[in-house]
Amino acid sequence: MMRPHSKAYIVLYLGFGCIAVIVTHFIARPPRESPARPAVPSCALRKPAAGESQAEAQVSPACAPATLFERLRPLYDAIRPVESSGNDYAVGDDGKSKGPYGLTRPWWADACEAAGENWDYDTYVWDRDRCEYLMYWHWHRHCPAALQSLDFETLARVHRLPFDRYRPSNDAYWRRVERILRDGIAVSR
């Protein structure tokens, strides 16, 4: 049990027989808890709406089945070493991108909005599970067809440059991700 306030007495000998007593007050803080891991979205598949396929129903914002996350695992595992060399605390692009997936503040805000979350960038950008969850929602917003068909090339390109995915500089990025996917070289989870 933690007391809300505590006092400390500091006794100083000032010389010539003088003693000073200093009373300081400390406000106890609750221990910092690690953030709760987000629940990986999983729910029963909803019935498709009129004119909608079952695959489209699975990729809806209301239902992101765990099986889709499992099928995205190779891509997550390929993007991570390209973005951060496997370092969850990486900082790159002159401090603009952070975390295991090299996420920027505007990217984070966009993905949080798509997911309906209000997660603080500075607190949670280092959390791999939250980043992966937001990557899903970022893809859902910017390239739902690629997410539905598991088009890893488009998903990787959109991860890096959501609004200019076919810029020539993105080709080298995709080749690095593709090599890891093909060769199975990945950083341990």
C-alpha cells in the first residue's frame, strides 16, 4: 500500500553547535505500469452485405480477424529489419521516424484515426504489437484491395510512401523487403 504523502527529515550540522532540520515532502507516484497490449482484433466473421463478398466482409473496419493478422506476419517480419534493423527503439530520418517499423508522427496520427484509437505517439511508437495493429488500419484506409488480396508489394510500398507508392525511390525499398520475404531472413521476434 502506498501512502499519498511522506516526509523526510534531513538533519544538517552547521557548525558552532547549530543544527538545522529540513522537512521535505514527497508526493508518491503510482508505479509506472507497462501499457496494456492491444487485443488483436478478432471477432466472428460478419455476414456479407448485399453485393459484398465474404473476403470484403473480413477486411471491414468492424472485423479484422486474427487469421488475417497471422497471414500478414511474414510481411511484418520483413518490414521490421528494413525499417529498424530489428531494433524496437530505432530512430531514423533525423528523428522523424521511430520504433520497430519506422513510423512518423503524421503516419501514426492517420493510422490512429483510421483505427479509432487515440494512442500517444511518443509513448506507444516503441510497442511492436500496437504498431502492427496500426499498420493494418493504415493499409485498410489507403489500400483495402491490396490488404484483401494480401498484395505484399503494394502493402510494403504504401507503408513507406502512402501517397506516392510507385516513386522510383520506393523500388529499392520493396526489393529489400522482397528479398527478406523470399529468403526468409528475419529478425527474431
